Amino acid sequence: MKILINGIQSNLRFSSAHIIPGHESCGYIHGHSYFVDVEIEGERAGDFDFVVDFKDVKKYTKSMCDELDHRMLIPVYNELIDIKDFDKNNDSIFDLKKELTVYLKIDGKGYSIPSVDCVFLPLPYTSAEELSKFFAETLAKKLSEDYDNLEYVSICVNEGIGQGAVYRKDIK
Ligand SMILES: [Zn+2]
């Protein structure tokens, strides 16, 4: 059986700035009011014969949304992004958070941004495609700690109404 959670109606939303380096129109800093739809399939199990407790799914998904909300999303592993004093192959993303200001070159353009204004993501892009994959993998991992009856977690990250990308993470 499947459960569905509608991101708009369940307040699984975030508003963030991003950039798609090298893209003709999305290569400039701009923002979206995102929302995240969740679909999970699995056997019904446990004391209440649930697939999964809605409360758990909403709690974990909401906390991911809150982390990204009102920030600039930086895809650290994009090949057109260079971050001053940061070696993508050796340095930890967590160290970037400790910097007061990050100095970036994005497709040759220079930016300096307070690091508290950013979220550094271990991704090549912050497209709806990459964000849905990131959400699905993170949520599947988190739910797998508590549930062993789930078959997949599917996430649609919408960049606004009528435009989203779906990624399905199989668990079994
Ligand atoms: Zn965009």
C-alpha cells in the first residue's frame, strides 16, 4: 500500500535562492518557492497496521525543508563553482560552515557571501532533479532506521506549481 503527502497542503515548503551555473537563463541568482510531495510504498505493519506514520515522514521532511529555507543553495560539487581556500577533493563541506564569508567563483563570476546565508550541498546542481534525489535518499535512510517494511520513497520537488522532478529511491 502507498501513502501520499501533499507538500503544499502539509506545509513541506521552502523558499531558497539558487543558480544553475552555465545555464543561459538560470545562471543568475534567482529564487523559488519550493514544495515537496512524498509517496511511500510498503507493507502495512506494526501495532497500527500503518505503512509508515505520517507524523514521522512529515517531521523528517519538514526538518530538511527548514534547513534549506531562506538560504542560498550552493552545489559544492558543481564543476563551474570554485570556492576560495576549499579543495573539493580533500576538504569537508562542514568546514565551509565555519567560515564567516565564502568567496566563490561561479562560471567566472565573483561572489562573496556570509556563510550563514548559504547551505552547502554535496551535489553537482541544485536543480529540482538533484534536490528530489537528495530528499529521497536522505528520507529513505532516516526512515530505514525505524522501519523495515518500506519498498521505496519517492519525492517530487516542485519549483512552483506545475513544475517538479520526481526521484524514487528503492529500499528493498
Ligand atoms: Zn531555478
